[in-house]
Amino acid sequence: MRAVPEPRVFEVGDVAEVVAWERHNAEALIELACAIPAGRFRAREVNLQVDRVRVAHVAGTPHAVARDAALVESRPVDAIAVYAALRRRALLEAGGRRRVSRPGQLLVCDVDRPFLRGFGHGLEELAVSIPRLLFTEVTGLASLDSPLVFDAAGAGSDPHAKALVQLVGRSVAADLRVPADERAVLELVSVLATGSNALALAHRAAARAYIDDHLTDPALSAVDVRAGAGISERQVSRIFADAGTSVPRQILARRLDLAHALLASGTGERTVDVAARCGFASASYFSQAFRRRFGVTPARCVDEPRRRLGGNENRPLTLRTRRPGPSLLVGDTGFEPVTSSVSRKRATAAPIAPVELSCEVGTGFEPVYTDLQSVASPLGQPTAAALHTGLVRQWV
């Protein structure tokens, strides 16, 4: 029987709550020092514990975060983090280098190496925290010497980075949240961290991603997965056997996860209809498999929909006064088309320089605040071009 992880939602709406924001992140994701320009601060985080991996969907108004050398030494997190920007550019300082990351890019970094991130125009991103021992187990690496950056959207994007963003986004940022497959997350991160040194992992990660993208096809088979992953049927069987499973079992498990999410969403849809939408040809077989996996019948799952944390965990955090374009919800289209209100003159301004401003600060990581003040206000950089590649393929 498999316990289904429930998302938790944490939201703050005032600068006075920055301490609570820091404390929540320390407990649920990664401990960071936070600095905020004088004025309002709003932030919202959806957290999900997927076995040993933590994932989150984070949105907030302008601020900056950091882990300086003193914080790293006194309170190590012992984890590797992945950040995937969905909206707005962000500043990253690490290893003596400064760069601006844009929406559609994915960052992998060791959070026990000092870094600073500034969100001068606010942020919306996905985050993943992987315990170091687990990261070492799947990659053979003890740490990362410097942050790794990948394009996860657009022409020339890394397919594994894109698949990771889709997988995590479906679990915490979509209207219908389907918990991520921990092994798939780990394998995708491993491929990104090790590159061509993990060919079997790369094939298995590609196969898992293909399965997730085609769950509702009742004819989905090992032959289709083989073609989607670009390997032979024998190879695809072997790489799943090496992971202690098989293609049919992987398809069944993910279909059941999707079905559970649908039934628990409270829409009142009939069990037989959910079974059909999730690719099951037999409603009775679906009911039996569902009970074996979750320990309850589909009907019981419908009767006891997921607990609504605060009653509004699906409510998006509004970070703008106007809505630029249609279909902004991550669950519908993924990467939001980004429009720029920055003038040409502003866009070609001089490089970022420290800005004097009054910052509200959190729990007292004083050494980092001088640096944070230089990036907690708008970066003076143009926003990225529109992104039209969807984060989340609509399953149903």
C-alpha cells in the first residue's frame, strides 16, 4: 500500500512575516537568509515531500536570498538544490561569478557552497531539494563544484531538464497535482549532473518521461516507450529491470497516481469515467489495482477528497496589477509568456551596481545583508522573450 503525499501551502502577506518565511523554508525546503526592500512582501509556497525528495512551487514579490560562508558553516543543509525559473529574470552570485538567469532555465547547485540570488522583479519557480547522500547514491558525486545551468524551454533545450521541469511542475504547480515519481526525479537530476557518464540512466529517464506524457493512451506499451526513448525493446526492458520494475508496472503505477489525483480533486467524476480517462480498459481491474496500491477503494477516495489546506491551496498568488496574456496558470500552459514593461533605455543601462535601500530582514544573518541589498531591488534588466513551450502537457 502506498501513502499519497499531500501538498502543504504556506503564505505570508506582510514584511513583518519574513521571519516566518525563513523559518518555513528552513523546515520545508532549504534554510536561507532573506532580505526585502522596504514596503510590502507577499510570498506563497506549495511544498510536497516525495519520499526523500522535497519539491516546491514558490512565488513572491521582489526580495533576495543567500547562504553565505558563515551560514553554510554553522548550519549546513547537506543537500543539492534544483531551481527552475518560470517567470522573471534572477541574479545569481556563486563562486565569485555573477550571472542573470532567465525564465526557462534550470539551475542545479550545492547549497552548502555560498551563493546569493536576487529577484528584483519577484519570482515564480519550482524548487527541488535532494539530500546529499541520496544525490551521491544516484550520481557518484559528493558535491558540485559550481552551479550547473540548463535551458529547459525553447529551441535547443535540454530534454532532461525539460522533463524534470514538467515532472515537478505537475506535482506542485498544476491545477491537478500528481505527485512526482521520486526515482524519475533522481534519475533526471543524475543525468544533468553527470552528463554522458550515465547513458543507461538517461535512457530510463527518457522512458519514464515518455510514459508520463502518454498515460491516457490505453494502447501505451513497451513498444511505444521503446520508440519514444529511442532504444530497442530489449534495452528498455533491461533498464527498467535494473531499477527493480518493468515497463507495464511503471505505466500502471503512474496511471494509478493520476487516477488518485483526479478522484481526490473533489470534482465528483464517476470512477468508471476516471478509469477510462487514465487509460484503463477495464473498470473492475482498475478498482482492484487501485485498492492494492492505495489501500482504499476508488469510491472511498471520492468520498474523502484531499484536505484543503487553508481552504484555498489552489489559489494563485497575484504578483501583478495586470495579467499579461491568456492562460497564465502553470497547470494549463507551463511557462507563462513573459512581456516586458522595461524601456529600451532601461534595458541597455549600465551593469548592475549596489543600490542603497532600506531592507527588512529576517532572523539575523547579518553578514549577508550588505550584499543582499544590492540585488533585492529591481535588476534593471529586460525580461526574457516570450516562452511558448508548455511546462505541463495536459493529460486530461
